Amino acid sequence: QVQLQESGGGLVQAGGSLRLSCAASGNIFRVNVMGWYRQAPGKQRELVAHMTSGGSTNYANSVKGRFTISRDNAKNTVYLQMDSLKFEDTAVYYCNYRRLVVPSYDYWGQGTQVTVSS
């Protein structure tokens, strides 16, 4: 079992910043991918950013240059620094953990709401 605990969501004005954190606990496999997805009302879930335990990153085009993902592997924690927030960033943000072995089980946090006012 793996548990993911997110924090850092909230309400912010456009142009502001938030920092999301996700701490994983339980039976963590050291080779994994951790990252963030988001889902806005009426839209499909989309990848925001992820980072492998080896340091490889991937970002959605819509957040490149504004968001930065980082990890502390010793603490099994992933962070998402969100700067220059836009109204369209408003969504529920979900932490995701996937181990890079077969079967590649996925685990999800409960979600944290990010609301950006215009």
C-alpha cells in the first residue's frame, strides 16, 4: 500500500503563486514516477508535470516556464511550484505515484483544490 498526502492548494489571485507538496508513505518502490495531474469541471484529467526517481521531467505545454516540479527522494516527496498562475489553472490537482516495474500500479492522492481568481 502507498498513501499520498497533498497540501498547498488554495485560493490565489491571477499572477500569484502556490506551492503544492505530496508526501508518499507506505511500501515505496525506489524506482518510480511521481507527479501531478489536474482536472477542471467539464474537462478530462491531464498531466501537469511528473518526475522520475532518476530526475527525468515532463511538463504540459500549458505550464512550461511557469511551473517547476522537484523531488526529495529521501523523503518520498514531490513538489510543484506554480508561478504566474492563470484563471485557466483552476482545477483539482491530484498527486500521482507509479512504480516503474510490472505491474505498474498507480496510486492517487485525494486531490487539492487550486482556485485562481481573475
